[in-house]
Amino acid sequence: MALVWMAAFHLCFDLSHLGFWRQDFYNDPLWTWQRTCILSLFLFCAGMGQGLAALGQRGFDGLLGQVDGGATGFLFFHRQL
């Protein structure tokens, strides 16, 4: 979905850049929010892919053990002593 959305966004951007369709890609909230959502979706998918790949190699306990030492681990996975 992110790839199709990005391709459509860039097609519209190129049409505007070449003068075939006038749009304000830098100030119009429609286009700035789309740009933000596309980037967020890409980063989310990349992070999920890396997380699932790591989960497949180490198992769920190994993944939590790796996160447990950081600030996120402290906030979300802190074990009571």
C-alpha cells in the first residue's frame, strides 16, 4: 500500500512540477499530511519487518531480553526485583 500511495503522490508531484497540474505541495495540508503519512507508513513497515525478522531468529524471549536494558525496556518491560 505504501508503494502505491508513494507512486501516486510522486506522479501528482511530477505533474505539478512540469506545469500540467497546479498544486501547492509545500503548503497545502492535503499534500503535507499525505507526505507525512506515507513516510510514517514506510518507517512502520520497515520497523515491523526488522522486528519480525529478529523475532524469527531469536524467539520472543530473546527480543524482549535485548530491549529490556534500554529506556523503552525500562518503561514497558521492567521486571520487579
